[in-house]
Amino acid sequence: MIAPSILSADFARLADEAAAVASADWLHVDVMDAHFVPNLTIGLPVVKSLRKATDLPLDCHLMIDDPDRWAIGYAEAGAYNVTVHVEAARDPVALAKDLRAAGAKAGLSLKPGTPLEPYVDVLKHYDTLLVMSVEPGFGGQSFMAEVLDKVRAARRLVDTGHLRLVVEIDGGINEDTIEQAARAGVDCFVAGSAVYDAADPGAALERLREQAARAR
Ligand code: DX5
Ligand code: ZN
């Protein structure tokens, strides 16, 4: 699956930018609060408007403090998947249950330096694992290949039936990096600049999809 990140899109034309990637699987929406990460992007009102402007499932990636308080609003606004950061969540198990009860899939994200092992039991309550392959906060950064060990470990846990979730990767995914990520076992690839900096975002996402399918 490919999830174009609108962080690299034109924020004044979000409906058009979503339409430009109509064949995407999910539309990745980066919510940043200038506290958990040193950048500020968009929040709940924009997600509510986007929900009406596109049929694509919204994959909301909350890079915010206190997700225990704020994440539920995104589920209620109709996000398909709501991902919170384990480094910010106080009670990630309760949070996952609340998100699911509100009708969304629950996602848990790990920063590049955060290990997987301590959270395997927590992840039993989640539908998505978002492995960050850059430090969260900005688009257009370089891919950190060292996180692929974490992807391989997650893939093994899924393939052996210990976890049941989508393995998603976010940061620095482009035509030079997507194949190694696919071989490590990623199911869903977030791509911001590789899609929206291209002359034809729809064609760029299809090229990435083919590359990943071939590598896997
Ligand atoms: C970064 C965001 C990413 C970002 C990826 O903190 O979470 O989703 O949009 O951008 P690229 O694909 O350009 O690295
Ligand atoms: Zn993201």
C-alpha cells in the first residue's frame, strides 16, 4: 500500500492535492503541535474538511503531546487510522481501545531510536505499527536504513501470528529506498516529497507501488 503524505502538498489546495493521488491506498495526514516535534502543521478542523473533500481513507499521524486527550477527536472526525506516538502516550492500551470504539483503526508509532521489544504486548491492541525512518517533524529528510531491523522484527512477529497489524514506514521513502524497505517486510509506505515533488504525483505513486511489489 502507498500512503502519500500531504505534508509535501500545497496546503491551500488540499482537495485538489488529494484528487491528484486518487489511486492511493491511504492519504497520510501529519499533525504536528510544535511541542512533541519542532514544527506546526494542521489539526482537527482541516481533517474534518478533508474528510468531506476526499473518499481516500485518512491516515492521521499525530506527532503531538498528550494524544490520550486529543486522538479521539480524529477518530470521531472520521479518520480511517489514527496513529499516536508511544513516546507521548500515557496509556497506549486504553487509547487503542478508545480509538477502536470510536470506529477507527489504532496505530502506534516509534521514533527511530525507540525499540520495538518493550511494546510487543501493547501492540497486540493495535492495527498499525508506524516505524519512523526519519526523526519526526519534517518532510524531505534522508532515510535511516538502521530502522529496517525493527521492520524485520515486526514482520516476523506478524508472520508468526504474535501480532496482527499493518507494518507501515514513514520518512525518506523514494525510488532509491523503497525496495530495501519492501524486502524488510513493510506493508504500507508513506511518501511525501517523492510523490508531491514529482511533476505527476499520481504517476509517481504508481511507480513506487510497482517498485515495492517487485522487490517484495
Ligand atoms: C515526518 C512525517 C512524514 C513526512 C514524510 O515527520 O511524519 O510523514 O511527510 O516526508 P518524506 O516522504 O518527504 O520523507
Ligand atoms: Zn507522517
